[in-house]
Amino acid sequence: MSGPSLSRRVPAGRPRHLGRPRGRRLAWASLAAAILIVAAAAVVVPARPARADAPPRTPSCAWPVEASPQNVNAGLLDSDAVYWVMPFAVQQNLRITLSGTFADARYTSLTVYDSTFAPFTTAQGVSSELTDYRIAPDPGSVNPWQQQAASGGHFAVTLRADPAAGETNVLPIAPDGTAAGKTGYLIYRVYLPAGGDQSVPLPGVSFDQNGTTVNVPVCAPSTSDGGLPAIAANTSTATASTPLEFARGTSSTGSLFPNPDNAYLETSVTPPGGDNVVVVRAKAPTAPAGEDPAPWPSLADTRYWSLCADLPTPPLPVVVNTLPDGGVDYGCRADNATTLDADGYYTFVLGTEAQRAAIEAVPDATFLPFSTDHPTTTHVLLLRNLLGAFPYAVQNVPPDNDPASAAAVMQSYYPRAAVCPLSTLQTGGPTACVSPS
């Protein structure tokens, strides 16, 4: 899907895949346990120490975990992104090589995580995250995030134990001093794949150790939930201190797989019922147009931004509503699916699917759904800035869970929200519901 689209009426049977935000005080136990279950099956660990000349221990297949509403809808996900997870066993002298093509998408990244699901930086100052525009292309290819070009150019990235600062296309395989046998994780993220097509070519993976190379095939698609219902009860969440006031929460060691390029504001809201809706309004940051790669840094404020409605009950799923016509409406709206007024402001209106037609008839309003299956459950709202590169970005807000701090930094870009009768919105417009800053 290209250009703005408010309907998000995804045909039945066509999955829309998801990414994962870094939340505040979120245990993420459901998704963590699901991945650990898959890791146990995918990572081959021998019962006794390997010989010095033994081939590397490898997963049975590459990229075994894919988060999506149909697969692992957990951890407050964004329905316009997709990420794949590959666990691996840390081994002496191991190198992992990724050979891939630059995806036709707004954003991609590769990130290595330790056994506690956290990114890291080595003592040599090497980060475990590599964003698309920092990846050097193969000779004869072009990186479309470095210069204007079509997607499809080739790259190779190596994970190894001894990267040096300034090296190109090298990621650390584990934090300094990690013992052999520990599990690491590699995540490939893709935001806004062109046309909503989830079939982005995944990088090929090979393991090399002591001169022996093993090519690992990509896993077949799976719809397993990883046992989520059995382990979801350990998951908990907290929301912003005051309902309908957005704040940036403090980071938590319980967070699972945070994306270093993302920052979030969050709040909570209970569907107001009756004729009432929730109106969220602010000035929108600029972002690259469309879904194709574009050189970065650019004049845009952010690479991507979105607002999502998620459920705080385990396993923290994004809202997914099945429509009478068989389509699916997901609880996120990305920047390219958000209407702006003449002054560059967005107005998100959260309501029921029954209120949708009336909301979409309001000039410059963007409908965002409450859950049809959980009409009285408090929802978590997450505002994402990906690679925020302007003074009023969420990245510049202190993580103190204080709405006043966020408003002071973001100024007109700070989202203000209020419960409002739909009839008032229809007759008076957004400013009749939400006061200007």
C-alpha cells in the first residue's frame, strides 16, 4: 500500500507484520519465553565440550521467530513493522556472516542482543546495532539509504568477537568476556515494507569456525505461538502517571529487545463509551515520503513515526479487529497513513469500529480503533519516533515519566489528548475537544 491510507482494511489471510517498541517497566515475559522455547529447539548445543576442530554449532534454521498478529502478537507491537529473531550459541572463534539485499522499505536494521535480551557496546566502543544507512554495499552495488538508488543492492555483515571501532559492516557477537555456550540473539527489523508485503528477502546466514563454514537455511514460515498462553501471566505493564497525559517512561532491565533507534511516549486510556471518543492532537514531524528507501540523514525530522493502541493485559498485543467484510483493522497508524491539516497537525480520534464512518467524515481526522473484543479494557497508547533528528523529538525527552518534561521539550509536537463527545468533534472540530498548547 503506497501513500496515505486510513482504512487499513487488510484482506483476510494477508498478515500485516509487526515490530517491537522499548516500553517502560515492561517485563515482556510472554515474548521472551516464546523466543526461549524456539531457541531451545533451534540452537544445537552438544552435551560435551566441542573439539577444537569440530564444526560450529548452528541453529537448525535461520530466523525462526517472526512477530506478527498471527504468530507472536506480544510486547506492544507496531503493525506496520516486522522483525525476525535468530538465536545462536556463543562459541570461541565463531564468525557469523549475513549476506543480503537492501530491502524495499522505509527502514531496516540489524541488532545483536545478549542473553538478557539487551543491546550492548564493547570496551572498544563498538555498538551491537547497525542501521541501514551505515551498511556499506558490496562492490558494484549501492545502498539506497546512502544515495538515491533502487533497492536490491547487496551487502555482507560479519559478527565476530573482536571488532574494532570504525570497522565497516562488523558487529560484536557478544559482550566482552561472554562465556562460550551463552545464547545471543540477532534481530532483523523492517519498517514499512513496500506495499505492506511481508515477504522481504531475509539475509542468508553462514557460521564459520576454525576454517569450517556451515550455511544455515532459512526457517519455513511458522504460525506457532510459542506457548504464549501458558507463560503470559508473568507479564505486567505500567502506564503514564496521569491518564491522557503522555510521558516518556524510565527504561527497565526487564525490557525485551529494545530498538536503539526508537523512543516512545506513552499513556493509558479507557474507552469512554457512549457517543464519546478520545482525541489526540499535535504537530506532526516530517518523515520521508512513501515506503521506499531514501538517503539518510535528510531534511526530514524522523525516519518514521506512528501512534498505536495496544492492550495492557498479557501478552500485550496490538489491537486487532476483524471487520464484517472479513478485513482486519490493526491498532496502529503510521505517518504515511495519517491525515494532516493545513498547518501540519494530526488529529487521531480513537473510537469503536461502529463510530468509524462518522469519525472519518470529520475533516483531517484519522481514525484509530479501540479493541472490539475488549471494549472496556484500558488501552496503552504509544507514540513512536524512529531516528528522531530534530529538537522536539521524543529522543530528547528525559525518561522521567513526567508529562510536563515531555511537553516542555516537544512543545507543539507534544500530543495533547481529551475525551470528547463525537457530536462536539463533528460540529466544532478538533480544537473544540483539545485545547491548543
